[in-house]
Amino acid sequence: MSVLDFPAGPGGSDSTFERTPPSNIEAEQSVLGGMLLSKDAIADVIEVLRSDDFYRPAHQIIFDAVTDLYGRGEPADSVTVFDELQKRGEVARVGGGAYLHTLTVAVPTAANAGYYAKIVREQAVLRRLIEAGTRIVSYGYGGQGEEVDDLVDRAQAEIYKVTERRTSEDYLPLSDIMPSALDEIEAIGSRGGQMVGVPTGFQDLDALTNGLHPGQMIVVAARPAIGKSTLGLDFARSAAIRHGMTTVIFSLEMSRNEITMRLLSAEARVALHTMRSGMMSDDDWTRMARRMGEVAEAPLFIDDSPNMSMMEIRAKCRRLKQRHDLRFVIVDYLQLMSSPKKTESRQQEVSELSRALKLLAKELEVPVIAISQLNRGPEQRTDKRPQVSDLRESGCLTADTRVLRADTGAEVSLGELLESGARDIPVWSLDEKLRLVPRTMTHVFPSGTKEVFRLRLRSGREIEATANHPFMTYDGWRSLGELGKGARLAVPRHVPAPQNLQEWSEAEVILLAHMIGDGSFVRRQPIRYASKDEACLEAVTGAAGHFGVSAVRDDYAAARVTTLRLPAPYRLTHGKRNPIAAWLDGLGLFGLRSHEKFIPDRVFSLPKKQAALFLRHLWATDGSVWWDEKSKQSQIYYASTSRRLIDDVARLLLRFNVMTRIKTAQKSGYRPAYHLYVYGSENQLRFLEEVGVHGERAKQAARCMPTLRATKGNTNLDTIPREVWDDVRSALTEKGMTHRAFSVELGTQFCGSTLWKHAPSRGRLGRVAAILDSAQMEMLATNDVFWDEVASVESLGEQPVYDATVLGTHNFVANGISVHNSIEQDADMVILLHREDAYERESPRAGEADLIVAKHRNGPTATVTVAFQGHYSRFVDMATH
């Protein structure tokens, strides 16, 4: 019997393949007909339906027209709706005026419009369920390279969207958002100053914040044994017991029985130690019995599951939202949460959890409290007062730290970003494969004053950061305080082209390079250029002509160089400037002396060909290329008294994958001189082939290149940290390959453990990756990272410090070094808890606590003083006098 011989199912053989999505056209027509006949019907329907709940597009158009008229306070009947559709040019799309008449005739009674709307709504939910199911199936088939827990979470979110009436298009134009925003403002005003958000139970705090608002993520932080869990329970008591708002506490520190005992102690005013010791008096039992009923009836849920993941918390919160209208979430505490993902460090893991809690708050439209532990920063201060910078897994940088932008290729300081209020800045960031990718830095924020250290690397790169700021090592992100001399850190070895390229005229590129190198353009002095290289003098003379300037040559027998004066081509009067001076001023250079010069931001947006042209002519000024017969090596470097210029040149060379090292020469009575060396035969050859040098130095470059091509590179510097051999040995054990067999495959002589003592080059690790068939080793051999070495760490004393938020990857490039960001980034509010008597028993402020609102995205910051009643395990408002 063939397949064709089997009988079809109940609906015929085609029923399985020609199903139409669930819909009820008659119900849709009845809904619209009722709306055209009755204003009351419109009010009933719009509480249940949206336009995309209708199956037929024509019905969606009619529904939009009716609701628009109703919203403007105009009558909505078949005549006015027809007129509205004519104005929009959509009459033909809905079937004309005759169809509107059909709708009014078809409805049995307008009084049942609300019931018909529910039928339409149910059919829409079924359609969305089918769409969600299709997407979930695609996740299952197409998610081979993703974390399974992430796929499950996305599948749960798809189902949640169906029940929460969400569509795939969550974006809205401002014109659609404005009415609801105005309605909210009017509603707030009509309350006459009453609470809007979830009340905390503390009058002064509620007056400051107007309650905790939906979508907010609030960090409550303190040192151990200060009372942060107690404060979280006080917030929960206020919301659930006092105001009947459904609240859930996820406690990773205390058991549910311990939490319940604390709640009863606080509510019944029975000392907690009395309850635990079993020494309760009759009065204690009476007070507890009096309060037990109200506490038991409160919509408060407690989950004390150990080792809870973010996915579990999300799933439980979604169920509570659907079944019990969840209004408030508390997580105690952040650092005890775990992530199923493999992250490079605890810092990145906590950052991801912090971000996930913020997204949970927005998704469920509830405030989320994340209780967090502070580091030891407060204990190092005289007053023990906490600051935002004390958040664990959080570090800070100084204001002059320069961040590498992905859109322009330029750098901008944290101080400049903070002062301008800039948001959503494109920056370069390392992804999980250690490739530089563009990511968004949402904002920069101050983190108080803290001890700062200068970290100097062997390449000459420097950065100033707090001891707890994380840097990328082979073993993941580690804080500066853990790093010692010789530690290897990740820095970019190559920077991709910026997203926004801007081409200049070649004359501008050439003239700028020469003026930065050997030009003089101080104020109230003629603009000059000096060189003894005829090729450079000709290049400047030709480029000046682009501005209409004729160079005037000054040759003096006693002078070692020839000077070119670049005068204005017209008489200078008020409002008229030398065109070259005006151009340099626009680039921010005019008036600067040699030690102040830098490469303007716009240069970093040049196409690669013009960037090479700029560097080629710049190197012809204060650059050097020569062959050292004594050492049989090429010497290639650029010299300047401007450290910023040296850093800028080093950064621009990263476009060509050319690594550099900075050395400082200091003579007594003179400014320090900085030399930017291009080292290593492969590196030098790449520089000469892709960049090159203009003028007389090009002859020396031509002499060096044949020797460099014939030289085998020394791999002592560009290596992978030796820790990689630990992973190689583990891989060999898994494969059952002996070390001797591995040496044979690698093409080296077996020498016992000697192989593991030296850091491998990228080339050697690439061969190891091929032998072991290891994607991880291949990534380490081909990524965008150079492993620099820590040369020194020195304290600079206390300074104001700052941090930034980077979405997704949680890191950025600062001063040419990869650094991590803070966990404070996602918080809408940060409340720091401080008790003087926890550090000083004889404190005059015994029994008092400060709630320091150190960050408040939507309002002012302040310090609220409350009373601490430790025996009842609670904080309360200070007594009014």
C-alpha cells in the first residue's frame, strides 16, 4: 500500500496544509458595527482591543478611524467615519461607504459589543500563540551555537508576550507616546501630591523619591552586618503588609523561616533574640498573635532557593505577574546570584546580572531592589561613610582618561563626556572572541573621590585607576590591586576603520602633517615651516597653494635648515585672517607650542590610504628611519616633546596593525622627550610597506626593507601569556596525546618541560590550534589583542574618579588599554546604608542610620536619617520632636 492509498483525515487531505489563522469575521463586524452605533460601546471595546487584534486589515483601518474620532471628542458614526477615511484616502481599502453601512446592519445589538470584543481578542491571542510557537521552533532548530538557558528564556519571553498583549513592534513614534505621557502627568497632578510609586515606609525617603517606580532598578548597598537585608525587608513590609501590593523576595542569604521570624519581630515588636531563644513572655505571644493574621494575609512571596540563576528569577516573576499582579521584587543579594554562562570574570558576571535585573524591571513594569555588598572602601576612610565607588565589582578612572570612539576613531575624555552630558557614544569594545567590535557607551557618571594608582605598561601606555578597577588578563578580568609587575594585560593590536570616514584633499593632509612636525604657528608670529629636506619643502610649498598661499623661502648660509614663510595672500584687516591660520584654528592647533601639539580628531576619520599619507609626511619631519650597522637592526621611531602627540601617532598606527613602544628621555633643564619606536622586523616591514616615509628618509627605508624581508622575526615580545600552556596540556590529556607525540607534530625536538617555560608566539599557537583542532587556541592566535606587560604601579593619592556604562560587552578601550565598566551603570537609584555605631560603639549617633541616596536618575539626591531598632530587626522613621 502506498502513501497515496491512505484515507484523508476528517478535514480532507489538504486540511493540514491549508489552515487559516484563527479568526471570527462575524464578531469583528459586530464589534465595529456596535462602535458605529454607540459611544458606550466604543468605551467598552477600547479597554479590550487594539487595532492589530483584528484579522482583516480593513477592520484595523476602520477601528483606528473610530478611536481617533473618539479620542478627539468627535462623534463616531458611519457618516463621520466615512468622512475621516476619505481624508486619509483609505475609503477604497475598506470597501467603501457601503461596507460601513453593512457593519451597522450586521450587528445584532450594540449592547453586546464588549462581549464580541472578547471573542475577537481570544482569536488574536491564538494567532499570536501560533506566531510565538513558530519562533520557538526556529529557536530550537537554529540555536545550536547558543546557550540552551538563553534559548529557554527567550522561549518563555515569547509566551509571556502573548499573554501580556505585546506585539513584535514595540517601537512607537513620539506622536503616539505623547498623549499617554500627558495623561500620566495629569493623573499625577490630580492626586494632589499623593504617592505614585511603591511606598518604602519611610516618610522622608518617599517624599524624596515619590515612591519606587515601575521599571526602576534600585541598588541598596552596605558593608556586611550594617542591615541591608533588614532594610530590604522593611521595604517589603511597607509594600505588602501596609499597602497590599504583591511582593516577592528572592533570598540567597537567609532561609524563608528566618525571613518570616524577622518579619514577625518587626511587625509585633517582639525582640528577635527572644523569639530565637524560646524565652517569649505572654505579652510577646499576645502581640505576635495580634499581628500574625495580617502578616499571613499579606501578598508576600518568599523564595530561598540556593544558587538561583537569573533565568529562574525571570520565570518566577513572570508567573507572579500573570497570576497575582506582581508589584515589587527584591533580590538579596546580587553577588550571591549565579549565571549559567561562562564569563571571563566575576566582574563581567555581576555586570550581566545587574543588566538583567534592569531589563526585568522594564519588562514587568515593577521596581526591582538589588541588594549589594560594598567593598572595603568605607573602612579605609576616617568617617567610614560609603560612596558609590565602593560597590563591589566596580572600579573607577580619572577624568582625563581618554576613551576610543568607534564612529570617528578619535578619543574623548571621561571628563568631557560628563560635562557635555553625552549619551549613547559608539566605542570600541572586546567581544567574547577578543575582537574589537562597536558597542554603545550609554553615559559617564562620577563615583566620588578615591585613592588612584598609575598603571604603566612596558609599551609605555599609562592609565590612572582605582585599585578595584578590572583589566583584561589571560585568566579574565582582574582588578588593578591584584596585578603585579610582569602581569600580562590585553591592549588592542589593531583598530578597525571608524564607522564614519571623511576624505580630505591631499594638500590638506600633507600640509597638516608637516605643520604638526616642523611647523610654527604660535600667536602674533608669522606662520613658518623649517626643513633641510628639499622634498619636504616642495611638498609644503605645493600644499600651501591649495589655500592660495605662496610660500616665501628664506635661505641663510649660517642656518642649518631652510625656512618657509606662509603669509596671507591678502592684506590682513579686522575679520580677515591668514587662511592657513584660520584652518589650523578650526582644528584646535593654532597657537600651540611643540610640547602641546596633537593630531586633530578629524584625522582619525580619514580613509586608510590618506591616514598612511599623513603618517608618511609626518615621519618626514621628526621621524627617523636608518640602518644600524653595529646592531644589524633597523631603527624606526618618531620623536616629540608632546606626550599626547606620541600617543596619537601610536593610535593611528594601529589602523595598520603596527605596534609601538614609548621611551622617555629626560635631560636636566629640558622638557622630557618621547620616542615612539616601531620594533620587531615584521612590525617594521609592515610600517615601511603600508605607510613608508617621504623625502630623504625614503632612501634609508629602501635600504632597510630587503634585510627586513630576509630576517626571521624575534617572538620575545609578541607572545601569548604562558598560562596558555596549562590549557594546552589539558587538551593533550583529553585527546590522549603524549607530550613527545605533540612535539613531533609541532616540528620541535622533545625537551621535557622546557617547552612550557616560554610564552608561545601567535604563529606557534596557531600551529598548536591546528594540531589540537581547538577553536579556543585559534582565537587566541588570531584575535585583536596584544598582551602587554605591567611595568609599574604607583599610588597618586586620592582624586575624583568616574566610570561609564557599556552595553553588552561591559568594557571599552581607555588610553589604549582594555578596561571594564561598573555595576552601578544600570541602577536608576543607589541607596547606601551607613550606621556610625557599627564602627564606633560610643558614637553620639547610636541607634541612627543614614540612607544615602547617592544616585537618583529622576530626582535629587539627599541623605535620609532613620532610626535603627536592631532588637526588632527593623528601621523606622525618626521620632518627630
